Amino acid sequence: MSRTFISRGVALVAFAGIAGVAAGQDSVSSLGTGLPGDALSPYTASAPFQRADFVLDLVPFQSSWGNQFAIGPIAKSAQTSATFFSNLISAQSFSQTLLQNATPNAQQYASWTQAGGGVHPTNNNTGLNTAVNAPATYTQFGVVAADFGGNSNTVFGAVAGFDPNNPTRLFVSRYMVASNGASAAGNTAQVGIGSVDANGNAYIRQDDFGATGAPSGNNLWRVNMPARDPNKNNQISALLTDRDQPATDWIVRNSTTTHGTPSNIPAQIAGGRGLVMGANFSNQLVRGTANGSVAAPTVVADSTHIAGLGVANTRGTVSFSPAVVFPGSVGTGSMLGYNANSDADRILVWGLNAAGNVTANAELVLPATIQDPCTGFDPTVAYGLAGTPLPIGAFTHYFSQTPFRGGNGQTALGRDPQGRSLAAGVVSYPDPTSPDGQPFQSIYVARFAPGAPVEWTVAAHLDPSLLAGKPIEDGNGATIGNLIGLNILTGGTPFGPTISGVGFDGAGNIWFVAPVQITSEPFPKTALIRGVYDAQNFCYRLELVASRGQIVAGANSGRNYRINFIEIADSNSISSGAFWSSNVSGATFNNISTAGLDQDDPRTLGGLVLSAEIIYDVDMDNDFEDPTSAGGNPLSLDESYAALLYVGAGSVQQVCEPDLTTGAIAGQPGYGVPNGILNNDDFFYYLAQFAAGNVAVADLTTGAIPGQPGYGVPNGVITNDDFFYYLSIFAAGC
């Protein structure tokens, strides 16, 4: 996509995997008229438009492997046009950490289980709502997204949480984070996402491209969602009085250097409201903070993240992971690097301390040859011409609008259950006429430790000789379909790319979006895929988790909705509204240990968000007909929204963090396998793993003082703080 967003009319023509339309909390209008629906205006300066507190009951479903996940629309995009149900969604993000034992943002949340219930004061029947008391504490996370339509370019998000004993009920506080006008006619800023942390701090890039009355140059903002005034539209403009000042921090101000969309070091780790972390076009790492929009910010920009490396230039946006690669760090940053031939042939990684300073760094350079041990796929052979092998390709997805609109990022960092570091990115094969708009991509994953040789594998791939790619499997390992090129799905418009960005969960599994052809189905579709990590063979097996065409029985709306569109590409590049590494939490469910978990256990996922168009079958005639679609039926009563779909673990079994084992005798059945019972065996098991230096089990926290940054957040190092943390949660019981 070019610097400007493509028009809504063009986007709506792109049908099956390109750039979408969709919506949010699980509700439909009580008006029974199709339009206008019940999405919220971003401009009305009152609740529930600026803040709404509601329950989202997730719906369990099974993947192609028979694993149970849960899904639900956590937040609708804003509505700024009377002719559409909601704006289009651009880049999105999910917090990289989860905040345990957090105090909910509200004491009560609205709940409804009938069609027409919801939070809109006139377009829903609020008499169908009941008030649900929040739990005393919950496990909290944040989500954020940008949306657009006409002149409107706004940011919305949510701070949500769940009781670990009932993970399929989310307590959601939806916020209008920022807008670029007082009405749909305004355009006082252009914004891109960005990232969010578990405390609800949303990070935004803003410039004055095509805007009037905007802060000039390149600007980075942080908005603390829980601090938002529900009676004020937080308009980003050059006027201080337009902003929700106490909640809005102006960090990078009027810079003449081009900056990309920012990541962050979470408040949970860095303290305060956290730190912005991003990159500029001068090959510098930018990090800092601010206290409002008046006091001077503290910002550092230097090249310490690439000092001593062989990289010529950096490319793309910065990713942050809570996985600790380098000793003395609290997390890890990453981005792409250029070689002297202007090829993005490496992933740059660096450790960070709580102040945002670089502790150490490394570069992971693509090897001359690479294979997929699961399938034997070799790209140098598959892409060879007349028997002459080609290079294995270069990393991609940093072209066109992505530095300005997002998402974050082109690289992903994680850690496997054995404590080894993992890095991933999407590679395209050489095509000088279309570097990011052709369909042949693969996902390459590196396994490494500082100073040790780097291992590489092909985790997913397209094979042009077969017009197909890596197999999709069922739970028995049988092939049920394959990845396919986007050009096959769309007929060539657009041509590609095929594979979205890629993210890691808390156990080293990868997540991404791509087109698939399931053998038993007549038509291809876009799908959310999990690559399940095989540590012994260092490869990945692919599991279909969710897909276009999937019908979900909305637990709150009382109506079925269909996932109608999952986007990947726009007219010339990856779409900002595609899936990125920051769409996936780097944690496990409720931060539980991976010890004893199967690699494909849904609880290896701490949560993710997926941008999708969903259509509610309001009139229950099973046609899921969007009255606003080109060539559609304008008299249809169905409702179509742009939504962030939350996907998480669907298990409702009780989770007890200190429960680590069935027995305390090594080698006996149940050793290292939680059994739902907390007793002395768990304590002695932990003591043994602590003494053995087993980071995967014994590393539980950064510090031992409740309420301090890093409490309950593993840092890659085993210290006495980990022991005392375990002692406290063991004593607290389950």
C-alpha cells in the first residue's frame, strides 16, 4: 500500500484475503434495521463512547488437531460514516506480557445474552443488560488498534482480564484512545500503531501528512487507557486543549527525522508508564518517556543496538519480547538488518535493561542453505532456474506504508521450553520488480544462544513447482490440506504476499495468517495457523486454528456470526491490517510454567488478536449478507463490523500456578506433570529444579517484592528472588 490508505470502495472489492472490514464486542443493534448497527462514535465526549465496561463470553472451538481454543470479538472499530457499520482496521497489537493479580478497571461490567443488548445508549436495548461484579483480582492484558474511514483515523483499544479459573469470560474496558478530529470532517493528525502493554499504555506514531492543524514532523505518543477521561474526546492536534492531558504523554516531539511505529518496554518491567522503544531512519534506536505534553520528555537516540555488528543499515520496525536472551537484561529487542548489497539478510537482537539501554547484541545472518526437516523442503532447489540454485531469499514486510502505519514488527523473539532463544521472520524470494508484492514467502526460524552457532529451519513455505506449500495436519499427523499462494486465492489481484507476519507464543510455537486449501473443501480460504514446535527435530508442524467462513454462535449477542474476511495484502505490499509479531502475547496462559505441558497445549498461548470482518446473521436466515457490500442486498438486516477477535486457551480447568508435579521422585510417572493438587511434592520438585538450574521451571520472577516492576515476570536468570516468589505462591495455595 502507498503512503495513503486505499479507499474503502477499493478495499471492499478485495474479497478473500486482502484488506478487510469488521467489528467488536459481541452485540447487535436493537433497531432491527441493518444500518446503522451499534458501533460507537469516536467523537461523542461521554461514556460509553470514550469508555465502556462489558463482559465478553468467549466461545470454545476446536482446531484441526482437536485442541480447544476460545474466540470472541473483544472490541469493534469506531463508526464515523452513516453508510458503513464501522471503520476499517489498520495495525493492531496485543500486550507482550500478562499482569497477574491486577485490580479490575471497574467494579461492575455490563452483560447481556440476548440480541439487541449492548452498550450503545440508543442503538442497543440497555434494559437487556445486567451488571456483573468483577472478581477481586484478574489476569490483565491490553489490546490496541488503529482504524480509518474517510478523513477519520482513530485509535481504539481495551484493557481486559480474566479469572484464571474461568478464562472464557473476559472483563473488558473498551477505550477510545485517540482521534484525529472533533467530527468525521476533521483531520488534525495521521496516526499508526504501535503497541500496547498489559497496564493499558498504548503507543502511537503520528505525523502531519495531509493533515491540517497537526503537530508537525514525526511524533510518538503514549496514552494510558485506564487514565482516560470518559467525558473527553482525546483529539491529537497542535492544540493542547484538544488532548486528554493527564492520560496522554507526548514523547518524541516534532522530529524532522522519520520514525517508524513504536514498540515499548512494558510498565510491568520498566516501571512508571513504561518506555517507548522504536527506530528512526538514521539507524538509531529511540527510547524514552514523558510526563504529559508540557514537561520536557526524556528521549535517547543512538546506535548502540548495532554497535560492533556487521550490519550496514537497519530496516523495519522494532519488536520487543519479554524473552531474555542476554544475561543482565529484562527483555529483548529485534529488527531487520541490511548487508552491503541492500538485502535484509539478518535479524538483529539486543538485550535491554529496565532503563531501555542496550546490554549486549548479536546478528543472526541467514545461511547459504536451509531446509525444513519436517518435509525436506529446500528453497535453493525449489526456486532454482534451469538447475541453478538461487539464494534462499531475504526478509521482507518492511516496504510501502508499514513504517508509518505499522504493524510491529517484521521480527519475532521467543524461547522454547528448554530455555533456548528463538527468532523468526518472513522471507521472500528474489523478484526485483515486486519485492513485497509477490506470493512466494517462507518463515525462517533461528535457534541460538549468545556466542554459540546459530541453527536455522524453514517453519512454513510455498513451493512454486507444486503451486502449494507446507501441509496442514490433523491431530494424528495426517495431511488435510496445504498452504497456497495468495495469487491462487485471489486470481492474481493482488498477487501477494502470501504469509503475514509471524509471532511466538510462550512455548516457541509460531502463529501467522496465510491462505490454505483444505482437501475436503471446494474453495481456498485465509486462516490463522499455529506452527507447533518440534524441539528434537527443530521443525514445525502446521495446525489450522481459525479461518474465513467459520461460524461462531455469539454467546452474548444471541446470534451467529461468520468470520468473513482475514486480511493479508493490499495493492502492492503486506497490509498494515495484517497479522504481525505483536499480535501474539509472549506469555503462556496466566504465565503458567511450560513444565509438563504438551507442546500443542492451548495454554502455551497467552492470547492473541486477529483483525477480521465478521457478519452477524441478525435475521437468522443463514445468509450472512452485508447490506453495505458492493453488489449486496441493501435491504439485508444483517450487520457487518470490523473487529478484533481475541483467541485464547479454551480450557476451563482450574489453574494453580505452584502446582508443578504429580510426584517428587524423578523418573516416576507424573514427575513434572501438574495434577491439580498442591502438596509438598510440588515444593520439593521446585527445589530440585531450582538447585539444578532449570530456567524453564525455576525462573519465575525478576524481583520478589509484590507490586514492583518485574514481579512475576521471568527474566532468564535464576536467583533467590525466584525461590522466595515460589515460596509465597506456594504458601498462598490454590
